[in-house]
Amino acid sequence: MIELQSSLVELIRKTSAELPDDVHQAILKSLLNEKKGTIAESALKIIDRNIALAKQKSQPICQDTGSIIFYVSGPVLLDQISFETTARAAVTEATKKGFLRQNSVDSLTGVNDGTNVGPGSPAIHFHQHLAPTIEVRLILKGGGCENVGAQYSLPNEKLKANRDLDGCRKVILDAVLQAQGKGCGPGILGVCIGGDRATGYEFSKQQFLRKIDDRNPIPELDQLETDIVETSNRLGIGPMGFGGETTLLGAKICAANRLPASFFVSISYMCWAYRRQGVSLNPQGEINSWLY
Amino acid sequence: MIHLTIPFTEEKIRALKVGDAVEISGPIFTGRDVVHKYLHEGGTLPSEVNLRDGIIYHCGPVVMKDPTGQWRVTAAGPTTSIREEPYQGQIIKDFGLRGVIGKGGMGDRTLEACKSAGCVYFHAVGGAAQVLAECITSVKSVHFLKEFGSPEAIWELTVERFPVVVTMDSHSQSLHREVLATSTAALAKSL
């Protein structure tokens, strides 16, 4: 795994500077749908220019390079301790090179040591799989969109949301309404129905590993995803909350088992600057292929 | 497109209306969460940081030192402004600000301060860190770098044709309040 650190630095660079094609296509489609001459259209044009400029200059799409979340799938004998040590070194190196902002603050002292490494940063989720390859996916999620995430406990009397799919729909749409333009829309939702307070949010974020144009294999959830996007886009919140046609580019929803006493709906909001990439590595840690 | 150069006059700021697209040129200062809390608690500014008739930009940029030792901004979009709502109105009044640049809009207390003091809220496109960094022609100084850390420091930047939209003006109009009202009504019909 001699090449692992340089591969992870390259993964961080590409994730920070280049928007995945499925996201870019969705943004271009929303630009075509926006009324000409509006400030919403103008915002989307700036966004499109920004995507091109970031790629060309190999610099961050957004200055908030976000929470650094790795998802690693590897064979049974993958040395997770070494991997984590190398990932931390890669994050420090990528920060020195300007692919990441000095973005990690000690919550007790307020000190930002400029490395992006500390308790909880980066976050690394390991999974074993029955293949010799190592796949590393990375999500960089900025603070503006993280702050508009929400977790609801059903029933919710105020929203008249019961413990059923219609109740889930009501609270998800409420989260979109509350977010307005503060999460840098047009956004993408990751939602988990069920789970506990921690796993609910965790699974909601894992939905961002899906492609925007994929379909949910569970018919009820697929229908709910389509409905949430269509209904949200009738609210007129629009890009940046300027008013307009596109409030959401996508909604990805999963379900996890819950306790009889609990019914959480956990909603993570991803900004348009949806930074997600992945690599498949060979045994030396070199990049074999890109996953998105 | 309206072009404005800093320092602003009250007259020029009061002429702006919600929805106006503006390009700004001149010196601006970044200031976000730590700076707002610090100023609100009575913290003082070095004499070089003169906010009067100028702008505070809610931004934590990525800034690199080039081989000659000069600072260079490589990414600089706005951060979410609503977090500064507890402090912003007072700071507008105390420091004579004519403009705040950020994203996502602010609340009633800031809107009231914009009206009474002659200030507007300029919305930059969130996430557009490269387009906006291209409009920054130089870094003149940095303050509180060690104490607050790079994203929270006060960076004095010179900007050239920096694109923004007025979303809160000095006549009590707010696009954010308007969109919240229309979208709340639209959602009530969809449930």
C-alpha cells in the first residue's frame, strides 16, 4: 500500500475541485428550466461557470471544503489502523496543498491547528466485502447545508404527521421549507426513515453515495422520492432561495428498522456543490479506476 | 447592472431595491462567526480595519502564500449569514456599515438596522468560490489570524466587479421574507 497516501490526496483533490458528472448534468437541466432574465437563472449561470473554473484551476468548488467523510470497503484482512493513519496524513497534505480549507476547530478551545485532523476528523467508515479490491468513497459536506439538516420524531402534532408514509412526506417537505435557500440550493436530500437518532442521520448521509439519476428499488420509496422532488419544486424557493423553478435536484430515501417506541425521520441536506467521488485501488494502493 | 465603488454614500445605498444586481469594487473586510461575537462583546478593531461606509463579507476564504510570500485567495464564497443575526444589527449601527455580503439572508433585526442606519444586504452565490475568488485582486492585510484561525480571521481584500444581488434593502423589503411567505402558502396547498 505504498501508494495509498498519494492516491488519497488525489481523491481529495478531485472531490474538492470537480463536481461529479451526474450532479453537473442535473444543474444544467435546472438552468434550462429557469425563467430567462431572473436572478435565479443568473445564480445558476454563475454556478455553472464556477464548476468549470474549479476544475480548470484544480481549486475548491466551494471554500467550505466541509466535513471529510470516507467510506472504505475492503477485504477481510485490510489493516484498518494503518489505513486510518495514512488517511489522516493525506488529509493534512491535501490541506497544505490548498485542496481543503483549514477547516477543523477544537470545540472546547476554539483552536484551529490548520491540519484538519482531530477527534472525529476525518470520519472513516469501514466495511468488509468479499473481494480483493479496496474501494474508497469520499464525501465533502459543507457546514451551510449540514446546519439545515433536521430530525423529526413522529407523530408530530404541529405538522399533523402520523407514523406512516404520509407523515414522513409531511416532515420531509417541512425540512425543505425550513431550509429555504440557507443550504445553498438547489439541494439534494438524503433521508432515513427509522433507525435511532445516530444511525438515522448516518444512513441519511449514506444516501449521498447514490447517483442523482438512479431509481430506488423499493417502489414506495421510489414514489416518495419523485413526489418530494416534484412537490418541492412547486414551492418556488428556487436556487439560493431567490424564488424559481428548482428547489431540489434530487431526493434519496432509505428505510431502517426502528424500535416500536421510536419513529425518526432523519434528513440530511446536500448543497448544489455536491462533492462526492470514489476510487478502486490495487494492492499497492494505486488508483485503478474512478467510481463516479 | 449597477456598479458601486467603496466607500459608499448613504444616498447610493438608499437608492438600491430588492432584486437589483450589483457589481462592487474596492476594499472589503471578511468577518464571520468569531468576529461578530467578538465585536458584539465590545472587542476593538485595529485602526487599519475601517468598516465605516464599507462592507463586511461573511466569508472564510481559502488563502495560500505564494512563493514570494504574498497571500493569494484561492476560494472565497459567502457563508450562511443567519448565524450573525443576534449581532449584525448592532454592528451595522456601531461601525457605520453600508453593506453586508453573505448568503441565505438575515432576519428582522438586521432589516430594521438596514432601514435606520442606511445599509443593505447583498447576496452572493453560495458555493461559487472560484467565480468570486477571481474578483479578488489582492489581499491587503490580515488581522487575528493566529487568535481566530484562517477562516475566522479578518481579511482585507480588494475586489473588482464582485457580483451580488440586493435581497434586503433599506426600505424594509426582504426577498427572503417574501419567498418564505409564498413557499409556506404553496406547501399548505400541497399537503
